[in-house]
Amino acid sequence: MKKLSITTIALYTISTSILLASDGKDSGGMPQLNYKVFPEQIFWFIVIFILLYLFISKYAVNKIKTIKSSRERLINQNYTCNNKNNAEAEKIKKIISLQIKDAEENSRNTIKKLTKELLEIEEKRINEVKNENYKIKLSATKEISNIDKNFSNNFQESLNEIVNIILSKLNVTLPKDIIAEQIKNTLLLKKDKKYE
């Protein structure tokens, strides 16, 4: 390629020097308008144009064609690769959206399950507390009834002792039942007034 361009430059300089040498004889006028040198200029123009055309068609056009074809091939490869990547991205997007929906459904189900379990545990605890309260209430009621029985038994015994003491001190022969009933009523009236 360098040899061809050097030869072209050499031919051009030789032709211009020949033209200038022939111009030396005719010293009048502008050399560009000298019609005697037109055939030579046209000849060298055609020769240089043909050489330039052959150089461009042989080297430059082939390089341009190879560059263009490789570029088109690369563009097509990138286009097909891009289409494949887009299709894969869409598949991945669908898979991810399905996984997100599944995860949301699983979380909803887990939350429902846990709330149901917590409600059951809470209900069991409430029932246990109610049962314990009921047992405590029953035992307290039994204790109160036992205390009340003991009190009434002790009260009756105490009352009989008081009546015996009073009768022995007074030396009165009244029936014990009547005196015990009077004392009992008196004490119960005082007891009821305390609670009011």
C-alpha cells in the first residue's frame, strides 16, 4: 500500500515537472489557462484517477466491506443476545413475582395460624384461671361453712355455760331453755347491729 502511494506521488511530481518545463517556453499568460497543456493534464488526470480508483477498490473498499460486515454481524449477535436476555429477564421476573406471592400467602397463613394458636392458649389460660378461682371459691365457702359450724357449736356450748353460771349465781330455778333463748336473741341482735 505504501509502495502504491509512493509511486502515485512520484508520477504526479514527474508529470507536474514535465508540464512546468514545457511552460518555460511560453512565458505569457497563466499556465492554468494554457490550452496547449490541456491534453497532458487530462491524460494525467485520467491516469491518476484510474490508479486512485484501483487503489480504493482493491484495498479501501474491501476493508470497509469487512468492517461493515463484521459490524453487522456484531450488531445481529448483540440483538439476538439482547432478545435472549430480555426473555430470560421476563422469566426471572415472573418467577420472582410468583415467589413473592407464595411468600405473602405463606406469611398470611402463618399469621393466621399463630393468632389462632395464641387465641387457643389465651382461652386455655382463662379457663385455667376460672377453674382455679372456682376451686378457691369452693374451698373458701367450705372453710366459711366449717367456721360457721364451729362457731355455732362453740356458741351453743358457751351459751349453755353462761346460763349455768347465771343460774348458779342467782339460785333461780327457771328452765335453762328459756334463759338460753333470751341470751341468744340478745347476743344475735347486738351482732346484727354491728354489721349494719
